[in-house]
Amino acid sequence: MKRTLVTTPTVRVDVALFAGGAHQPRHRDRQSRITFVLGGGFREEANAGQARLAPGDVLFKSHRTQ
């Protein structure tokens, strides 16, 4: 489930809930992203690398346009 809380021309804030053991397959993000893991955990594969996240982890991914 994903819910958008705030949308402006420069910022969007979403809350997303993932099922236990969720795995995000390799992908490329279209915008910079900050992920706060509040409970559970998940594994993600992106073009920039892989991450395993647990409660209390914060992940920042910067999107740069070429």
C-alpha cells in the first residue's frame, strides 16, 4: 500500500507499507529518495547497488540527471 501525503512542484511525501520479507527487484529511481524503516525490513536491488534494511535504518538515494 502506498499513500501520498504531500505533493508540491519540488517535493512529494509518500508512506508505503510492504509485506514481510518484501524484495524490490533491480530498478532505477526517477527522483531522489529517503527511506526510513520503522518496522520489519526489506531488501532492495538498484543500479547503484544492493541494500538490506532493518528497523531504524535510513537510506538516502540521490538521483542525478545527466
